[in-house]
Amino acid sequence: MELRAFQRHMDELYGMKDRRRGAEKTLLWLAEEIGELFRSVRKGNKGEIEEEFADVVAWIFSAANVLGVDLQEAVLRKYGVACPKCGKKPCECVEGE
């Protein structure tokens, strides 16, 4: 499934709820899911890690829908050709810069 198709899918599933909740609360849910992902990584449970990654991705798409961002367009614009910092593929940036 392409990014744009998944974004539409998330909007069909949760769009009305997400818009009622608003951007700030939707982003708070995303932050909570990132915390859950971090905890699952610490535990090392691959099944939990996969589920939490899926939740994080879903909430990112929900937040983008609430804020009117086309993620496919945004991702391709920034990362579609090469590293946005050094302009190389693969990236040649020095760690920490």
C-alpha cells in the first residue's frame, strides 16, 4: 500500500474522531505511543515492538490528516532523492552533525 493510500485508509477509519480530538490531543496520543515503543524496545519483545511501530505510524498518519499534510508528498520532497543535509545517497554526514 502506498503512503497516500494508507493515509486515506486512516482517514476513513478514524478521521472524524481525529478531527474532533484536534491536533494537540492527537499529537499527545502519538507521543504516548512513542513512549510505548521505547518501553517495548527495552523489553526486547519483537511482537510488542512490531505492534508499537504500527501504532506510531498510525498516529503519525492521523496527525497528518488532522493538520492537512500529505505525507507522501512531504516525505518524497524531503527524502525522495538523497540525504537532505549532505545531498548524497547513501548519506555521508558525520555522526552528531
